[in-house]
Amino acid sequence: MKKPLTSRIAGLAVLYCLIFCILVLLQFSNQGSFSLTAGSMTIRGKFLQNPEERIIRNNTIFELYDNDSIHEITDGVKIYYGGLEFNLSEERGKGLTLYGIEENISVNPEYLILTNNIARFILPDGTTLVFNSFNTPRQQDSRGAELRIHAEFAEDISEITIPVIPRRSSLIRDSG
């Protein structure tokens, strides 16, 4: 016996709506995830969902910025720039490592301060990593966009290791 055409159409419509709802749930289930841009950089990570869990340290750097540019983050961050991926996370042997006077520790950034083309990452011990993306004037330099990374060390930190993964051909040079 043949089913009426309207019941088949209604069944397909319900099936399509069900599949659409499942896809929407899968797409937006990562609460707190973010993807921000600063200059030519893309920064991906997770916002801290319960800000009351972390105690804000008395750090003078927070006084220089408005509250809208300061973001509490968790579980590490990835920065993509010009074919390079920087992994700022606490992965043993593959993550962001601080070398101190007494010990070496792997850490996740606690705060992200985003202004124009600059991303500042505040680490748990007070060390700050600064990623600055800018375009050089074409008349003076033919390289175009550049990324400068520098660190403001805490007293007991002597070195930082930032894992870099090349995703495509990129020019890397040391500016001193």
C-alpha cells in the first residue's frame, strides 16, 4: 500500500529539522571558546567560566587597561600568524615552559589583554608575554606584516620556551 505524499513530505521535514537541531547543538556546545583577532594574529582559547575561582593579583599592569580589554582565560591559548602556530599551554614537553632559578614549570596564561594589534598574556608568576602584530611601511621594507614577541620576566624567571609549529612556509628571523 502506498503512503500519501503529504505524510512523506512531513516526515522528511521533521527529519531535516531534527538533523539541523543536532548540528546547531554540536556547533555551539563549546561554551566559553573564543577566536579573537589582533592585527594579523588569530588567538583561540577558552574564557574562564567561573571568574570567582581565580583571585586577581595586585598587578600594576591591570591598572593601565580598561576592564573590556582584560580577559580571564583557561586551558591554554593558540596563536596563529602567517603560517605559524604558537602553543601557549601547559602540555608536558610540548607547552609553554618557564625556566626559573630553582625549577622549570609548564604554565597556562591566566589573563589576555587585547589592545589594537597587541596581545599581552599574563602568566601565573607575573611574567608577561607580548605579541605585537604590525605592518612595516612598504617604502622602507618589503617584508610587509611582522610579528614581534617579547617578554617581561618575573624576578625568578630566566628563560621562556614557546613552542612554534610551522603550518606553511614562513620567514623567521631574530631581531636581537
